[in-house]
Amino acid sequence: MRRWAEVTARMVPDQVGDWVLHDLPRLNTAILDGRAPPGLLVTEADQRVLRHLPDPGRLAPGPARRLVVQLGLLGASVARHYQERTPDGRRHPERAFEPLLTGEQRIPFRRYFAALAGRTGTGHYGRDSYASLVRWNVGTVRVRLRGEVVAELPGVFDDGRIRSYTGTPGEESFFLLVKQGEAIESAVNRELLPLTGAGAGPLGEEAGHRVRQATALLDGLRRLLVEFATRPAGQTMTAEAFMDVFRQFAAHWAPDDIPPSGALDPEALKRDFLLGIALPGYDQQARRLFPALLDQERAEIGALMEAPPLPDRLLADLGSGDSGLALPAEQLRRLVARRPVLADWYRLLAMHAQVSGAHLMLSRKFLFKPQERREAAGLGDPGVVSNRTGTTGMTQTHLERLTRARQRHALAALRPVLIGRNPETAGHPGVRCPREAAAPVTVELVG
């Protein structure tokens, strides 16, 4: 009997997987098109999935993580349809789940999901999250720099499929883009994290090499974002699909919970604290996201919050003190001539800001500008998930403030000295800004 229970525990998640891959997108599309009532999703989920779910306590971490991805997509679908069609549904989102009972014991869905999340061994949130929806959902992504593998970000499935709400290529391409970005960011942070060690010096040759590697990788990320934004129709997601279909599935499961969002990308948060960001309250803003992160992510980001950013350590090693680089231009030129690695650090921080600008450009293209046009046309903002802000409430103004803060980095005073076309620096010995060919960064989905 026990062996049969173990076999069943292995089989049921596979059956759930087939339903989530094929039937859930079909049902969501039919409901959104008005060809099926929302109740049909609840009925089919109960008959085909929920009543057959195994006891979470019998699941190993791997199957538990896969089931978290799958049930997260189901929960997001139920929450969205309920809130769109129920008066006061947004005030009481938890009521969407009252009809959903799981397993032989008929455990309420959200309680079952929380127990399942506990079995992942990661401290996963009690609802769908960035980690499950993006990192676990999408297969293994491998990053190469100049042909060498510099990062590999695994998923929890090995079938090469990307699970989504409606099964469209646009949704899959967006999930893939976000995971590709995180994979590149993880490669950047792997280059920079060793420089936080007690014996690591930010001015040495190894530091310069790592900083140049990180800059090349960030340039690859910037190019990835720009390329996605400029794809022709049919090879990407339209702004309308992004606003009205895709992001409306990021509805609340309970009042004041934290839906999945790109703002929860842990590698991006780490990079901000590694490189520093001149924005008061940014650390408190990041800590508000902690419940939706995994245990290891919270620990790593928390440790970086407590440490000085790498540029501050750089300035301390230079002996700049509190004055930073508030020096006359000629002294800055001589300083860069003596310490060429400063140019490498400057380019890294400048590229970090350019990536922020590329992200802002994407947000404007797919969200803020189309919503401004809707407001001007008197269409308002009727969705379950507001299109006036990001999923975690970030406005366009706030994203612009973040980009400006990254532009005002610790080495910004070197800008006039290091800009290649500045006539003041032309021909000055020791101050060189070569325009090197972009280092090839390739990102591939390998599993």
C-alpha cells in the first residue's frame, strides 16, 4: 500500500502537468473570449486536478517545485477571472479560492499551496512568485561570454516547454526574456561578488578583469532588452496583450500580498547593492519585497545591504574620503592616468545605468505610454491589475528616478574626463577610452 502511494505521488504531478500545459490555456482563452463561463475552470480543475493531488508531505523538493509552478498558474487564473466578474472581488480576493478543495482530505487550495511551498525547501512564498513563474518554469538558460560558459540558470522541468496562461508565443517569449536577463545578471554578480571579500582589492589587475567582464555582460543584457523591444509584430507580445491579458494574471490572492513581478528579480537587486544606488529609502523598498523572495535570496541581499558598495570601497582605497572625486579636471586626469582601472569601473557603472534605461524604455513601450493614450481617450484603467503602475506599484516617475540615481553613481565625476569625444581629454596621455568591439554574449535555452 505504501509503495502504491509513492507511485501515485509521482504520477499525479505528471497528470497535472499535462492539464496545465494544454487545458488551462484553452480554458483561459475561452473565458477571456466569452466562449466559456469562469465557473468551467473551477469545475474542470476540481475534476481533473485538485481532487487527485497527493499529500504534500509525500513529495520530494523537485516534484514539489514543479507542482508549485503548475498550481501557481491555476491559482492566478482563478483569481483573475473571479475578480474581473465579481463585485468587490478585488477587495476580497481570497474568496476566489473558497470552492477549490484539494486531495482526498479536501484541503483548501491556499492552505495546500502553502504546505506544498514548504516542501520545496526554499522558503517559497504562499502563492505564485517570480522564482516559480520565471526561474523554475523556464528551462535551463546558459550564458556564454566570448564562447565560454559563465553562468547556467536551471529550471525544474526538462521537457523544453514554457508554461503560460494562454499558451501564446508572446507569453512564452516574455517569460524567456526575463529568465535570460536574470541569467546574465547572475553572471555579472559572479564576477563582482569575489571583490567584496576582505582580501580583495578593487584597484588590482584581477579587479579590472572582473569589472571588464561584468561590463561586457551588462552590455549583452542591454542589447537583449533593446532587441526585444524592436522585434517586428508577430515575434513579440503586443502592448495590448501585455496589458490586458498577460499582466492581468498577476492579481492578488489575498489583500496586500505580493504578486509576481520583475521587481523581484534577486540578481538585479543584488547588483544595485553591489554597485550602490543614490536613492534614499531604496533598502526599505527592497525589504518590503522580502516575503516574496526565497530564503537564500533574502539572506544574500540582506548581507549586501549591510556591506559598503564596491565603488565606496574603491574610493576608500584611493584615499578620497568623504570628498569622493570632487577634484579639478586636471587632477582627475592625472588620477585616471595613475589608476587606469578607474576607467573600467566607470564604464561598469555607466553600463549599469544604461541597462536601467533600457528597462525603462521597455516599461514605457509596453505599459506607460499605451496607458497614457488610453487615459487621454477617456478609457481609464478598468483592469484587475492597474496599468498605471508596475505590479509592485512602481510608477513611471519612480522608475525614472531609479534610472537617474544609477546615472549619478559614485564615479560620475569622471564623465568629462572619460568621454572619448570630449575635446578636453583628446590626446591627453594616460586617458584612453577605446571603442572596443562589443564582446559577444550569447544566451541559449538548453533544457
